[in-house]
Amino acid sequence: MSFLLSCPFCGPRPVDEYAYFGEVTKRPGPSPTLRELTDYVYFRDNVAGVQREWWQHRSGCGEWFLAERDTRTNEVLEVILPEPGRNSPA
């Protein structure tokens, strides 16, 4: 897989400079059931189409960001910074 991904801080770079951390998911509430927690940790939608994903520019500035990417073509539609207090990569 080879395509360019644009870091919000460094600009376009080859995708092998980045670490992929999966699609953005909604965290369960403060007291999740075992089923909710299992679904959150282990199961992904894995859509064939557009999805929002976590990326880190590992070989560059080290910053985290979100990319909206079409998984069928690897076309990156949008790159944005995460909002404080919402969806953490950890």
C-alpha cells in the first residue's frame, strides 16, 4: 500500500512515515457492560468506503491527527486535528 498522507504540520509525506491506529470509534459510557467493552476493544466496522481514522506521524513530528479516507481507493478526503476532550487514541 503506497499513497501520500498530508500531516497537518509537515505536509504531504509517504504513508510509510505514519502509524495507523484504526477507525474512530465511540467510547462506551462510564460503566460499560462486558459486551459493550468487548465490542469497543475488539470489533470494528471495517467499511469498504469512507471512514475516519487515527494516524500518528511516527517518522516525522510525532503528532496525532484524524484522516477521512476511502478504504477502497486510499484517497484521503480530509485531514483534521482531534478536538480536545473528544475521542482519544489511547
